[in-house]
Amino acid sequence: MNFNDLRFLVLAEGQFGPLSSKTANGVIRYTPERCVAVLDSKQAGKTSQDVIGFGGALPVVATFEEGVAKGANALLIGIAPQGGKLPESWRGWIKQAITRKLEIWSGLHFFIADDPEFAALQKQHGTIIHDLRKPPANLPISGGRVRELDATVILTVGSDCNVGKMTASLQLRDGLKKKGQRVAFAGTGQTGIMIEGWGIGVDAVVSDFVGGAAEKLTMDAARDADIVLVEGQGSLIHPGYSAVTYGLIHGSLPHAFILCTQPSRQTIDSNDWVRIPSLTDLIQMHELVMKYLRPAKVIGISMNTYDLSDAAAKDAIKRAQDETGLPATDPVRYDPKPLVDVIDSFHRNRIK
């Protein structure tokens, strides 16, 4: 089926919410035309707008049959839990989807097509299953090939996981397109892949080849673009996920960074013993990592202020600007123009 013809029933049973269904939320925000319903019996009768604050009248339904009746031709797994396991109670819905020949789109670390029960049903019914975190074969190690590109490469990096690196990238992509730039988004996680239709889930790649995956993604994205926005993952200071961050940096060799933060967060998510450093320290840390490969500066601060009042959000943005001397904004809550403009200007000056 053509990617643009997909119509998703988004499976988020018991977990549809602003923070608990990151994958569902990203797909609903950026490709609403591909979503027909969300399956969550606990929120049934509401709309996406009611539950997560966007998505308009997209209905939340209680049963699989209701979702199919809305015109679904694909089932999208709408959560990305730590460890990427499939909730056992969801197996029945997946079996129904395979039997009804709905394409399966999953970003879990659990590969649906490798499960014996699902694989047998797939063989019987010929259903297409996309395990988006399954890495491509024969990835190389990174070797600096990105230096050969003419395109300007921008990488979003974060103070922590889940602070808006993908969302910032997509907001900036849309803003740069409006300015007439040829820009591409390179998805490195399951949600970005579902939105864009291509990419590599780098957190499932063997560590030696994360850089090679990032290098390949960046070069592929640059074929028809003058600016490449690479979706960041993890954080340099996250005890569990720093490896993928380093791999993305060294593989994509960005010309510049956009640093993504959540000003209300003081410690690393799920690791309260790790305090998040100041913006100044984070900037120095990222610039030092690139110093000996291809010097790159942090050129803007993207801030996730969803949990702050309007006054507190604007105060946090002003403090970030004062501390760093860089443009800062929340590109979802407010106009992304300050960050769009700084990337546009950086690119134009670089290619002079």
C-alpha cells in the first residue's frame, strides 16, 4: 500500500495521554490525515483534542471493530515504553488486524513479525507487518563521509530524553519550508519514521553501527535537500541512552546543534541522581564533543514548556536567552520563527 494511502487505527489502550503515548501523539500531530481513530476503551467517547490537546475531532473508540468501521486499513502501535515490550493484552487486537489484513506499523523493540503466532497468521493471510525498529542489513561503521555533502546538517540534541527533539525538528522543517528552503527530516526513532515514511530506528542498531546508520540517514536525506534536520535521541548525560547520542553526533557530523530542554525538569528522567546541568554547561559539552571531528556550535535553544503557565514559560525562555545569548523559544507553543531564522541565516552564511 502507498504510504499516503494509509489510514491508521492508533492502538493506545489505557495509555492515550499527553505523556504516555508519544508515538500516537506525534503521528496525530503531524499526519492527522492518516489517522481515523484511537483505540482506548478508558477514554472512549472523547476526542483526541479532549485527551491530548490537539488532533481535533479524531474519535477515541472502545473496540477494534469501531476503529475498522471508521475506515482503518492499518493498525499503528501508539506507545513506546521503556524496553519496547508488547503489552500482553494487546495480542488479540494484533491478531484481529493481521486476520483482517490491516497493515501493522510497530516501533516496539519486540518484533511482531518474529513472533511465532503472529508469523503464522501473517503467512496465512499475507498481511504486511512493518517492524520499524528492525535495522537494515549491512550497515557500515561511520567514517566521516558526511563531510562530502554540500547540505547544511543540523542535529537536535537534548538535556534529557523526551524533551521534544523530534517535535522541534518537525516544527523547524515546516518553518524552513515556508521560507522556501529545500529541507529534509531524517527520522531516527519509530515515531519520526511513522510520520515521514522512512528512516532508521537507531536505538535498535548494534552500537558499533549507530554512527554508520546516522551517516547513511544524513546522506540519504541530503539527496534532495539543502538543509538536513537530523532527529536527535537520548542525552549525553543519560546513563542509559548516551551511547545513541554519541553515535548520532559522530555519524551525522552536524554543522550546528539545536539544544532541546524542558526548563521544569531538574534531573534526568528515571535517574533522579543525575542533575541536569546549566544550559551553558550543556552547550560547552556538545561543542567539545565535536571539537576534533568538525567544530559545531549550538545556535539555538528549543524549550518544551507544556507544563508551565504562559507567564512562567515566557520567563524561562527569556532566562535561557539571557544565559546563552542565543535565540530560544518553545516552537510548538509559540512561533518557531526565532529558531527557523537562525538556521536559515546559518545556512545562507555557510554556503556563501
